[in-house]
Amino acid sequence: MTITILLNSAMMPDEGLYILQRVNREFFAELIADAHRRGNLQSYIGYSETAQHVQSISGVPIQVNRAATQLPDQALIAVCKLKYRVSDPAMKGQLQPNEEDYEYYVATFDRNHLRWRICEDES
């Protein structure tokens, strides 16, 4: 079973092959709802505002989880992130972004398929 990992940034927490694609809000919301119905959605959303936004567009209760992201082999990653960086880090979690401030991505992850091998020069 493929696990869907929900993130609030397009980060790469583990080595492997990632393929990232932007998707529209409707596709993203349906992906989250489907993963929830199947029982294979894991949230690593770290901010309540983002969790509330994903919940409002998908109808799925989203838990805030600030734990280190754990990616299973061949995970599907759903990313809901702000279109901009918060200029003052002290304001993170205090802003009230609106619906148009978010963008959506889906990424595939394969831990076992490394296309490039980086080797140190032994000379």
C-alpha cells in the first residue's frame, strides 16, 4: 500500500529519487480525501493555519504534527505550501493566510532508485 505523506513544504527529508509536479486545488483536495478514505494519510503539517486550510478544501480532519518526517519506501507526497516565505520568522504560525496564498504539489519518492551516484575523488 502506498502511504500518502502530507507536508507544508516541498522538502526532501531522505535520500532517494523525487519527482515533483504542481497540481490544482481540486486535484489536491481529492487526493487527500481519497488517501483518508483508504486509511493511508499521514500528516506532517507543522502549522495549524495550513492544517485548517487543507481540512477546509478536502473535508478531512488534519492533525498538526511537528515530528520529523518519516518517508516509507515509494511514498506519495502531497505538499500544500505558502506561495511566499514569511519575512519575519517570529511571525510563523501567527499569520492568517487566505485561500489564494497556497499552492499544491504532488511528489513521488523512491528510496531504492538513485539515478545519480556521487563519489568522492580519491586522487
